[in-house]
Amino acid sequence: MKTLMISVLAALATTASAQTLRAPIGPQKPVRAMPTPPPITVRPEVQGVVPRAFRGGNPLQMLNPGAPARYGTGEQSLAYNPFTGRYDQIKLFEIVF
């Protein structure tokens, strides 16, 4: 038993003395730049009369009943009241999440 313990201690002593405590000198591996993460949220869509007038190009066409379809309909700018069943409000700004 004593010989086994002495041989184990001798093995540990030789492995412990073989280690060096010096930092490596010279060129190191280049550090890779991390890629930019994707955006967490997408910018919310803004709708309503005022943003649509700025995006549409000609805001007077929003008042024209014979305007082309690319200017949209009047129902897109109105808020529906579920209690009365009528359109009774104009959406100036609307943020859609």
C-alpha cells in the first residue's frame, strides 16, 4: 500500500512540475467580429389620413370621389363604432402593431 501511494505521489509531482506558468508570446489567433443581431422588433406601421397624405403625393386626391384606386377609399380613414354600427370618427394617426 505504501509503495502504491508513493508511486501515485511521484506521478503527481512529475506532472505538476511539467506545467509552465508563462503566457504565450507571439501572434495570437485573430478575434472574429460578431455579426450584428437581427432587429428585435420591426418598426410599427403608421396609417391614417395624415401619413397617407404625405405618402400619396397629391393629398387633394383623397377628397376627390373620382380619384384612381391607388389613393385608396374613404373607408380606410374612418373608424367603425361597433355599438352604433356607423362610421363616426376619422383616423388621423393609427399605429398598427
